[in-house]
Amino acid sequence: MHLEPVIGLEIHVQLKTKSKMFCGCSNRGEYEPPNTTVCPVCLGEPGALPVVNRQAVEFGVLIGLALGGRIAEKSKFDRKNYFYPDLPKGYQISQKDLPVVEGGSVSFAVTEKDGRRRTATVRLNRVHLEEDAAKLMHSPDGKSSYVDFNRGGTPLAEIVTEPDIATPAEAKAFLQELRMIMRYLGVSDADMEKGQLRCDANISLRRLPEKPAREKWPSQLNPKTEVKNINSFRSVEKALEHEIERQTLLWINGDPPAKQSTRGWDDDKNVTVPQREKEEAHDYRYFPEPDLPPLDLTEITAAVRGRVPELPGARRQRFVEEYGFSEADARIVCDDQDLANYAEQVMSELQAWFEATPEAGGQKPDWQKHLAEFAKLAGGWLLTKLGGVMAEMKIGPRDLKITPEDFAELLSLIHQKKLTGQNALIVLEIMAATGADPSIIMEEKNLGQVEDRAELEIVVQNVIAANPGVVADWRKGKGNAIQFLVGQVMKTTRGKSPPQTAREMLEKELNK
């Protein structure tokens, strides 16, 4: 039996506005004591009237423009009626038939299990605005439940995809790219662990011919299962993998799902558990929100259009083309917007330094000719060395005491072979702790590279004389013995001898 997964996602993005969606309460209630950032409006008290948060609408339009959607000229809010303990009004203000955005798409890279990477595109159905419900909390013994209304009324942008996702890995990669886009737009921190980005996954299977021609594949959709309570990218992938296995067994046993249903993801047991049959739109008895007039988005769209920044995908490509980064390095650097900003400044400073230093014969330096060399140097030191130092200090790029200018200067000292890699790392660690200039550190700590070849020759001769046993091993063909001797030269010179130079001089001396 040839079964194909059909996956669509509903993503709730918590918008980073100052106040809630329809009232003036602080939108940072998650950081405050329970039930302290509330008012009659978000508690749904009789007679309280909502007022639309303009910034939330602007954020919704900005998201739509960034994702290539069609921004509505006219939009309205609707009441979605249902009862749940975390919904004090008995209804949620949302959008049904006239959302802020329709259409759009997201393209992203997917890594297959065999390590191959490919590009996928997922179409979007819509982006609409709504208010969040409150937060239910349960006691460890399961005997008591509590409601924190701080979250009630928080502005959300719900992004609904078309059922274009083919694999759990694709769903995970899509969400990661979407999170990055939200952060680049500045509309949300989109942290799944804090509930700032939440995902419900819809999945069904459909049977295909044994040898299907792609253009003849069926397009019908079978009853879907919605999986809730997913709080990490890995959980999205695991929940969908589990559902594919579970639903495949139902198909094999001749009992495929006949009704839409909702299941919850149990992260401890790695299984989905039944909750209820899935409601249809008519079950919510939608009707236009009587307390809010329709929105004319023409003016807001014109004002917001120029605020769309360079998005992650475009920035990665530019880092490859403009700065010579490898695709892997560009992807890692650009996944952290602060690190990408820092890297841009470093490369700009590095280019300025290089072009101000005449080459042999007084020729003007050709930056493009050496671009790959500098990109490899910068990428390695940014991600491995500087990344390691930041991890050790538990800080991010914004907290660094090292300016981009000083980091570029450190790279230039390495490139000019004034510092060995070993001593450059020492300098980097001191820079991170003090913010001092790398040249000053190099001079004060006497870490500069040995430039006197005659001095280095004496060190090499002394190392050979002091290690006759290792020399004998090398003469017997044990190639690794030379590494020990190189290490001894580095130790004697306090890391100021370039390893490759030390090796070449040792081999020359040993072959005499």
C-alpha cells in the first residue's frame, strides 16, 4: 500500500506589542505575578468595550508583506464562540472570512536523513489576527487547576499553511525558518519554550497508485487529525512521525480515520493521545464582532511596506555572494541576527584594512581575489573560536566587549602571520574579558610570532638534540613522531612559532 502524508500547520505567533490586542494592559504578563496584568476588557466583564491595537495590525500587515501575501483592503474581526475555562468571555475575538492576509509562501532548506539538502516551498492560506486565551495550570497531584488571565488578550498572528508539507523533517525546517523570519521582522521573539510560537499540526494520509505518474496523483484530502500541545521543533517532528505510524496501521487494518479529530502530544511517552472530535467552522457560530468596526488597511499597508527588512534567506545568499562565506557558514551566521550584524561589520572592517595595505610592488590590493581566503578565516574564527568564547562566558554578540573593528584587527594579525593560531586564541580570550586592543595585548604579553628564522633554527636543533628517542622513531618511519617534535618547538617558543614552519624546519634538519 502506497500512502502519502499530507501535512498542514497552524502557527500562533505571539506579537511583541507593548499592550494587549484589545485593551491597554501590559503585554508582558508572562513575566508578572498571575492575574496582575488584567482589566475589565480582557476579563470580558459586561459593558467593557475592546479597542484594536494599531501596532498589532501593523505587525500583521508586515508579516503578510514579508511572506508575499495579499494584504486585504478591508478586514474585520469576528466572534468565535466556544466555552473553555481559560476563555472568560465565552468567545474569542478572531477573524474568519476577511483576514488581514491571504496567500503567500515560505521557501526553506530541508536536510534529509542521508544528509542531503534540498529546497522546499510551502504555500500559505492566510494570516489573521486574534487574541490569546488565558493559561491553565494544574497542580502536580492533578486535583486542582488554576487560571492565570495575564495571557488572556495577548495579540496573536495565526499563520495557516496549505497542506503542502510532505514529511516531518519538512515541517520542522519550515517552522525554524518561520521563527527566523519573525525575529528578523522584529514582531516576535518566537520562542517555542515560552509559548511565543505555538504550533498545531494537521495530518492525514492518502492512498496513491503503486506506480503513480506525478501529474495523476490524487488531490483529495482525507479526514485530518490535529495534534496539539507541541512545544518544540523536535516535538513537532516526533509527533508527526508517530501519527504517520499510527495512521498507517489504521489504513493497513482497513479502518482509516473517518472523522476529523484532535489529539494531544505526550512528550514523555512520545505518543499522541485522543482528546475530542475536531470541530468544524460552523460549530463555533462565527459572527461579526459587533463592538469593532471593519478595518481599512490601505493607509497602514502603504506605511508599513517600506519597513520589510532583508529576510534570512536573502541574507544568507548575500553572505555567500558578497562575502564569500560557504553556504554552511552563511546559514549558521545568519540564523543569529545579532551575529550576522556583527559579521557584516567585521568583514567591512577587514576589507578596509586589506585595501589600505599595499601589496608587493606597490600594487593596489585585490579584495575579490582574496575573498575566499578571508571568508574562510573570518567564518572559522567567528563560529568556532569566538562562538566558543561566548559560550564559555554565556553571552551573546550584543554583550561582547570586542568591537567588530578590534576583531577584524585580530584577523588581520593572523593573516599577516604576526600571530599564530594558538596565541591568537589567547589574545581573543583577553579581548573578550577586557575589550582591549589585540595589538596592545600581543605586545604586552609578548605573544607575537617569531620572525627571526635563525632564532627558530636554534630552537629546532635543541628540540632534536633533546629527543633522540623520538628522532629514532621518526627515522624508523613513524610519521606521527614529527608531531611531538612540532609540539616541543611550539612549547619552547610559547606558541609563537607557526606549526607549519616548525614542521618544515624540523624535516629539513632531520633529513640532513
